Amino acid sequence: MPRTESDVRWVDEPRLGFWEQLYIPAMLDGLKTTIGHIFRPQVRTEQYPEQEPKLPGNYRGVHRLNRDEEGRVKCVACYMCATACPAHCIDIVAAPAPTEWQKDGREKYPETFVIDELRCIYCGMCEEACPVDAIELTTLYDLTGLSREQMVFDKEKLLSVFDQTTKAGTDPVRTRSGRLSVASETPPG
Ligand code: SF4
Ligand code: SF4
């Protein structure tokens, strides 16, 4: 989604008081933290990227768009995720489903489906809102790009994350019969 001038919110920098301008309290605070770590036995630094981080089971990383059993995008373009998204970073254009899909009861599908991964706050609301488990947040955390445009994921990219994570086995397919995620806790139905 391209940004316009009206999307920018300007904020005033807070004014520093006398003590804050001296920086001495901040330095003492920093020294206190440093000295505290010297006497703490545990090593808390993870040597990333040599050392892979231990992610919690409910970690919310890069999105994926799931495929159905036929390999088609599972999304039915209901806009529930985009409506629930507090960051307004999901942009969907719905279209009538192809004729052969309509035999399976599919009325619509997303002609385009775009998520601005830089604007996202990874809250998981989209995953919770989806009635057909079509969108999920995966455990992929090393999200990088060389430009803002590269971080705006389109449908093909989001489907490729599904392919990548299912092939690697890093993220189980979180369907209603699966074990992980809020959606999968719903009994089969
Ligand atoms: S994780 Fe939250 S912020 Fe990100 S796309 Fe989903 S609903 Fe929006
Ligand atoms: S991902 Fe799910 S909630 Fe979002 S439009 Fe598609 S079917 Fe609806």
C-alpha cells in the first residue's frame, strides 16, 4: 500500500529537563545495570545468527496464506482479517471464484491479497478472525528486505511462505484438526 502525506503523523520531541540535560542520572542508571550483569552468573546473550533463538510455541512471525487440499488459495475473500487488523495493513481485492471452484461452494477468492509486513504489529488478530484458517502467522522470524517494496508481501509471496514452512516442517499446517494455534483448538466441524 503506497503511503501518502496524510498517512504521516508528526510528533514533537519531548523537552529535556535540567537533570536530563546533564545526562548523569541516565549514566548512573546504565552503570547500575552493567554492574548488575557482572555479578549475575547466567549468560543472557544469544550468539545470533550462529545460535538459533529458542522461540516460544506461540511466536508470531511472518504470515502465510494457506492452500486447500487442491493447492488453491484457501482464502474466501471475506475481509474478516482486514476488518480485524488494527494496523490496517491487509489489502484484499475480491473476485468471483473460477467456475470449477464454485462447484466446491467457493463464491469468491482473493484476486489480490497484500500484507505490509513493515506496518504489521504481529498481533495475530487476522489469524483469529479468519473463519476458514486461511491466514496464519508462522515461526519465521528472520524477515529481511532491501526496500520497503520488498516487505509488502503479495498473494504469491504469502503462498510461498506456506510452501516453505510446510516443506521445512517448521510450522505444522494449522487446520481445525491440527494441534497448534487458536484456530486449531476449534474442534473439527
Ligand atoms: S498480525 Fe495483526 S497487525 Fe499484522 S496483519 Fe494480522 S491483524 Fe494486522
Ligand atoms: S484470510 Fe481468512 S479472514 Fe482474511 S479474507 Fe481470507 S478467508 Fe477472510
